[in-house]
Amino acid sequence: MMSEETSPSLAAPKLERVRHDLKWRTLTVAKIERLSPGMLRLHLTSDELSDFTSLSPDDHIKILLPNPDGDPFMRDYTPRLFDNASASLVIDFAVHEAGPATLWALSAKIGDTVKIGGPRGSVVIKGPIAKWLLVGDEAALPAIGRRIEETEAGISVTSVIAVESSEDRQSFVSAAAHDEIWVHRPLSQGDRPDAMIAALDKIDIGTDTFVWIAAEAKVAKAIRVYMTEKRGIPAGWFKAAGYWQKGEAGAHVAIE
Ligand SMILES: Cc1cc2nc3c(=O)[nH]c(=O)nc-3n(C[C@H](O)[C@H](O)[C@H](O)COP(=O)(O)OP(=O)(O)OC[C@H]3O[C@@H](n4cnc5c(N)ncnc54)[C@H](O)[C@@H]3O)c2cc1C
């Protein structure tokens, strides 16, 4: 492992929490794109999106789906792209063992409607960040793609993303200098951190690098531990979340 670990002396970035009024909106499917074998993109529209707000690439909205047996299902998704002027919102769905959200997306047709709520809040990360290290899997790819595209010139971004095969790679347009590392593993091993940690072992993580991690909960936890224990990343210089949990429906796991 090359080492130029993060110095604890630099003031940590601030995670500023901004609340938004909760608003429910009914959206119509306007366009469907298969980005890759493992990713489906839905373009949604509604006049109700004219005041849609999402301040951070890792914001999430709730998708509400009918449940014949009780309360509706709610699942978290990233606003991948949005435009108030054209009242449009894009959501990318990772394709996997289908729960209600994935099933809905896979069977969606132009003109279908869906109800979404939020985002209820945004965590805006501000500070002396010269570099982002973005680590995640398919579920985190929309948030990672948005962060890469929204990062300004003069800042560098390294992404380490696990997908099934080279067909699932995506390309991003960014003013930032972007270095991409793709890790291939079958989705059946989506709860195993070893391939991602092996890729992370090969990269330098210098001072003023903010590490953002989102993946299957066990993987996100293992990478969080690796970052603190093996790479010495100090508190305040990373954010980690479990975006799903193997064998659990509708999981969103906070990683401390
Ligand atoms: C903040 C946040 C943002 C997110 N943004 C996105 C996004 O933009 N796009 C996206 O695709 N996902 C995103 N996710 C993940 C998404 O919420 C979950 O994958 C969700 O569980 C999918 O719901 P479902 O109804 O299809 O499956 P569920 O009913 O929740 O689960 C059914 C089965 O599928 C498994 N499963 C769930 N997700 C995955 C997965 N990704 N890969 C493999 N197996 C899985 C579960 O373990 C379970 O066994 C996000 C999660 C969070 C917390």
C-alpha cells in the first residue's frame, strides 16, 4: 500500500444539514432508458417538480409503492438529475433481485404515474476539500455520478465503484479531474468488501481528501473500518451509509 495518510491537523469539513418541507408529488414516466444491463433510467415529469429542491448529490427521495397487504412500501432513491424549468427528474434504478421498487421500475411504461416524497433534507459537505474519494456499488452509482458531475474545476475526484462487468461502467462529464476505478464482482457477492478493499489498497489517500462510502451495509461498514483503522482517516473526513442490506427489504443503514 502506498501511504500518504490524511493529516489530522487540517480542520474537518462541516456537514451542514438543511431541512426541506416534506412535499409529495405524483410524477409521470416520460422516457425509459436501459443505461446498461444492471441500470435502468426513468425520466419523470410533472408540473409539481417546478419547486423540487435537492442540494446534495447524496440526497434521497422516497418512492411510494402500493402494497395490497397494508401500508405502502417506501424505498429510497437518489435524484440523479433534475431541472425545475422543464419540470423533470431522473432516477436510476439498479436492477437486482426485485423488490417492489425494482419491480415497478422494470415494468414501468410511458404514461405510468408514481408518487414520491422529499427530499426532506440535504447534508451539504463544506470545507477545505481538495479531493473526493467516492466508494460505492450499483445503488450508490447515481449519487457518485451526480457528485462527479457537480464537482467544480480545480478539485479532483477518484471513484471506486463495484459493478458486475465492464458493460455496467458509466461515463461522466465533469469540470473536475476524475480518476475512475471499476471493480468487477458478481452481484451475488454484493455483500463482500474484499474486491473493493483490494482496489482501495492500491491508491493514495492524501490530506484534504473527503471519503464518501455507500454500498451494501456490511460492505460500507467494512470499508469505514478500513478507512479509519488501516488508512488513518480522521473523524469528520468520511461519511458512510448502507444503501441496502443483503436479505433485508427496504434497508437504509446508518454507519457510525
Ligand atoms: C440514501 C439512499 C439512496 C439510494 N439511491 C438509490 C438509487 O438512486 N438507485 C438504486 O438503484 N438504489 C438506490 N438505493 C438503494 C435502494 O433504496 C435499495 O436497493 C432498495 O432496497 C430497493 O428496493 P426494492 O423494493 O427493489 O427491494 P427491497 O424490497 O428493498 O429488497 C428486496 C431484496 O433485494 C435485495 N436488494 C435490495 N437492493 C439491492 C441492490 N442494490 N443490489 C442487490 N440486491 C438488493 C434486498 O437485500 C432484498 O433481499 C438508495 C438507498 C439509500 C439509502
